Amino acid sequence: MKKRVAVLQGDGIGKEVTDASIAVLEAIGRRFQHEFEWKYGLLGGVAIDKAGKPLPEETIAICEESDAILLGAVGGPAWDNNPSHLRPERGLLQIRKHFELSVNLRPVQAFKSLLAVSPLKEDVAAGVDMMIVRELTGGLYFGEPSHHDNDKAVDTLLYSREEIERVVTHAFELAKIRRNKVTSVDKANVLESSKLWRKIVEEIAEKYPDVEYEHMLVDAAAMKLITYPSSFDVIVTENMFGDILSDEASVITGSLGMLPSASLRVDGFGLYEPIHGSAPDIAGKNIANPIGTILSSAMMLRSSFGMLEEANAIEEAVKNVLDAGYCTSEFKEIGRNILSTTEMTEKIISEIESKTVKT
Ligand code: NAD
Ligand code: IPM
Ligand code: MN
């Protein structure tokens, strides 16, 4: 089966981690007889430099002609003082909005072989398996008015019923095929938008009598993610809370570089990217962890292409390589084998290829 994938490498380590992902997908193509066609587009700082804007029309056209989008990361110090409309991050927000990628899935799983390097105690991190469902195209990121001058600034936290219903329904549907539990995170003791959010969660929960649900205030959720992370199954929350909580949850796995994500439109079209940023501090050194992006491509295979066996093959290869004691350099534990980005990618590919039935 041939699939067209738009590749938006972005800035910093974006090229290194998307190259890794493409090499892994090529290996999957060889093993399972699929063909992938890669179409490269500019996004972020590199697009500002080469095309004068963070999301050029040509990039949108490339994505529209594709079956899915693979994204690295955007941003960096070179563009940090640009006006808002010329920031790399604006391009990312625009592409999410343009393609109506309203549901952002951020799975967090503790790998057994990395428990010792988690900043949490091993027995706290053990057994963590949660899905953070982050609303991605509403809330503070997009509400108007939004501006500042020297003396005052305003951002607007706006949510419509439809936006909340869409993401909350997705969360309940996911819970049904997981462990039947939804934790809805809000700040309903203060925010009006959270009061509506809570009301809608309760309405939707009535349609899912087998799914247990709870409301949790975001400050308490931040605490519980660290004290009792294995108690969560599906977490559903608004845009900014989800951004912050998912970075927090990522360290349970030992590194921000491990976490994948899928940003989905209701019809299943998706953009796949790691949750980390462009990591300017390590860019160009061939030391970035490619696993978050590689696992994002597994999510692409499963969610956009229905290639379940292929997605499992990537996830299993990653697990096997970690179990064999390999990791990238941000894991500082003594006694593990530290690999570069390209070496880690090669190890994962060898693992995928070792399962190929030779004819
Ligand atoms: P970051 O995620 O880029 O980096 C935070 C820390 O994690 C750094 O120490 C970095 O070296 C480390 N890290 C991140 N990814 C890693 C990986 N794959 N392997 C090993 N270590 C990794 O966050 P930041 O430094 O706050 O932001 C840098 C830039 O990235 C900013 O311009 C920010 O706006 C942007 N950003 C973009 C995205 C995105 O494109 N989705 C996400 C977050 C931040
Ligand atoms: C993420 C990033 C983005 C966000 C930024 C770069 C706009 O932090 O994908 O998590 O806040 O959504
Ligand atoms: Mn983030």
C-alpha cells in the first residue's frame, strides 16, 4: 500500500528526529511491503527564513495532498524576539487550526527497563500507562482578544460547547477500549470555561455508564501525577493544562524525548510529532533521542493507516532496544550503553529487520 506523508522537519533537532523516523518507516515498508512517499515542507523558523512566514501556503498544499503529516519541532533563539506573527510556534498553531486537529493524544507509558532512571522512585513510576487527551485548537492559545502593549496584556480563554464535546467524547471512547476510567482536569473552582467543561463532561458521562469518571482540579492533578501516576487511565483536559501536564508526565518515563503524540481531526486525518521542542541546546550534535518521533510514526501507522501489526512492530523494537540496555545520552545512569541519534535509529531498525521472514 502506498502512503504519502508530508514531512515538516522544522528547526533544531527536528531534522535529526524526523530523519530517524523516516528510516524506521522505510524499514517497516521493506518488511511489510508498503511504499511511503515523502514530501518535504517548510514550517517554523526555517520557513520564516526561507519563505517569510512560519506556515507558507506551499506547505499547506503539500499537507493537503498527503495522507498524514510527520513533524519534528519548531522554534529556537534566533526567532525568540520576533513579533508574534513571525514566531515559529505560530506556524505550529496555524497548522493545527487549519487542519482542525482538535484532539491531541499523548500516551505516557513507563518502560520497565528505564524505571531506574525515572526521577520518580521505581515503585511510583512502575505500571504507569495513561493517555493524556489534550484539546488542541481552542482555549487560551486561540481566543481573541489576545495582545499586549507596554502596560497591559490580554489573552482570552474561550471554549464553545462543540469544542468541549468533541474532545471529551473522544476521551470516553478511548477509555472504553482501555481501562474504563476518565479523569477530567479543570479549574472549575475559578474559571467559567471550566464550569462549562465540567457540565459537559457530566452530560457525556451519562452515555458511558461503564466508564468511571472523576473531576480533578489542575493543581491537584499536577501533584497526583507525581505521587500516584499509575492511578490515571485517560486524562482529558483543555489546551494549556494539557500542554503543561504532558511535559510533567513525560519525565516519569525518564525523558521528554520519549513521548510521542498524535493530533487528530474527527475524520482520522492526523499530524504526528514528539511532544518535545526543538532542543536548541543539543541540536546538530547527533545526540537527540529519536524515540518520541519514532513512536509518533507508530501512532501514524495505527491511527491514520490502520497498519496495526506494523505499529506494534515499531513499538516492540523500541522496547527490545531499551530492554537490551541501550539509551541516548540524556539518561545519565551509569552502566547503560549510550547511543547517538543515528546509532539508536540503526538499533531499532536492526530489531525490526531481525523479525523479517527471509524468503
Ligand atoms: P524543548 O522540549 O526543546 O527542550 C527541553 C529540554 O529537553 C532541553 O534540555 C532539551 O535538550 C531536552 N530535550 C528535548 N527533546 C529532547 C530529545 N529528543 N532528546 C534529548 N533531550 C531532549 O523545550 P524548550 O527548550 O523549552 O524549547 C525550545 C524551543 O522549542 C522553543 O522555541 C519552544 O517554543 C519550542 N518548542 C516546540 C515544540 C514543538 O514544536 N512541538 C514543543 C515544545 C517547545
Ligand atoms: C507542544 C508545544 C507547543 C504548544 C508550542 C511550541 C506552541 O509546547 O506541542 O507541546 O504549546 O502546544
Ligand atoms: Mn508543550
